[in-house]
Amino acid sequence: MVRRVYEISAKGKFSKDFGLRNQIRRAAVSIGSNIAEGFERDGSREFLQFLSHAKGSAGEVRAQLHFAHDLGYLGADQYRHLVEEVETISRQLAGFMRRLRTSTHRGHKFSEYA
């Protein structure tokens, strides 16, 4: 998704809207970055916190896609496809967070999956 966000924001009028272009790029990158940072932390609680940040960044990307579409930077099909992709990511994050919260395993977050 990050690559597609970079590609769409590098074209046409979108590329000239430096504020929105940079913000949507940062938010898209933030999704994966927060997942990685949270995983490197010590426990499930911190990991959950960073997954929550990643999910928030997915919502931010979705909102910015809406703005870009309203401003005429994205066509309807392009917008719909990207929104579906970020909504899938958001659902996956929510499911993973639910799994971590309901796990009976306590302690180091990835010991259960080793």
C-alpha cells in the first residue's frame, strides 16, 4: 500500500499539494513502522499500543484518500480500490489486537507463536 500511495501522490495535481501529499505518505509509512516498533518492544501490552497507533494511521490514510478524491486528485476506481485496501489492513489489525487481548498466554508477546 505504501508504494501505491507514493505512486498516486507523485502524479498530477496531487504531487503539487505538498501538505496532503506528505501527510498521506507519512501516515501510510506509519502503519508498518508502528507494527515493527511495537513488535520490538518487551511485551504484549506495548505491542497492542503500537498496533493501535498503526490502526489509527490506517484511519488517517483513509481520511486523506477521501480528501484527495474530493479534490479531484484520485479517480473513483482508484479511490475505491485504495480505501478497500486500507480497510482490509485496519480489519486485520483489529483482529490481531483482539487475538492478543484474549490470549490466555501472559508474558513475552511472541513466545506463544514460537
